[in-house]
Amino acid sequence: MSTAADRGRQGHFWDPKINAMTQTVLPGFHAVTDEKDLALVTLLGSCVAACIRDPQLGIGGLNHFLLPGDTNSDQKSARYGVHAMEVLINDILKRGGSKGRLEAKVFGGANVIDVSAAETVGDRNSRFVADYLRREGIRITAQDLGGDRARRVFFFPDSGRASVLKLPISDNRRLRNEEMALRTKAQAAPKAGGVELF
């Protein structure tokens, strides 16, 4: 049982780097699954992914948001963290998950866009996800936030295992250009290092 908005999900494919079936989650989307040994995968620069699961049921998912959003506004797009968190958690709960059992791992928030700003998009995204989960009473069991390198995240909801591959600095320019285009679109829209295990 695996779901995501069709445009935000790419098909399952075998990834020899992690020796597992994977499903890619694109920016502004999420996926929830209880499939055994399936990794949800996303590529993050200043964006953040929250990996949330119910450990008792082995069901969970991953979102990928670009901007924190404003809790006082009506930003009903998963490009904004305020909505992306809500839809991910609700999707897990609809499938039988219990909010009291949920746990999270959070990744991303690198300083790859506005690197000279006093507070970067990555900083704001990182602070938002930590504050949101604390308010909701969801325990963060691992995190890898900030820094200056993009990350590829692999999350296995059934076991809770997560792997992070930090990409070479040279990949930041390409990712920065992609994120800037997505960020502009989101704001205009109406209402290789080693692998680290978490």
C-alpha cells in the first residue's frame, strides 16, 4: 500500500547503491507506505524532508517542502511546510497510525540558496520542522540539518532506517538553480561524501 500524488511520485526502481527498491518523492509532494524494504528517496538542498512513521505498524512516509509557510495563512500547497506536515501526518493516521506513537527523522535545510543572508531558507526550514514536531508532540529520533551540502535521503518506513548521502559541493549550483525556480513558482502560486545512517 503506497500512495502519493501521481505527479510527485516516480515509479519503483532498484537502486544498487542501497541494494533496495526505491520510490522517489519530488519537491512539494509526499509518499506513505507500509511496503517492506521499500526506500522513499528525495534530494534536498535548502528544502527539508520529514520522515515520520508509526513504529508499531511499520507504516510511514516522507515529505519534501520548499518553504516553511505561515501558520496564520491559507497556504494549501505541500510546497509549504505548514501544509506538507499536516498532509503527511494525516495520511499516516488515515492508514491506522496513532499520533501518540509517531516518531520523526528530519533532514535537509542546507545553505545553498541565499548563503550570505543572516537567516537562510535552509535555516528557516530547519527551525520550522523542529518547532512543528515539538508542538505536535512528535519525537525527533534523528536529524541532519543545516550545513552547506545537498543530501540524498533514503528512508525505510517499515524499519525506520534512514541513510543520508551528502553530495559534493559541486552539485550545489545545479540544485540551487532548481530550488530557486521551484521557490519562485511556489511564492507566485495562488493561495559525495560518505553515507550516514540514522
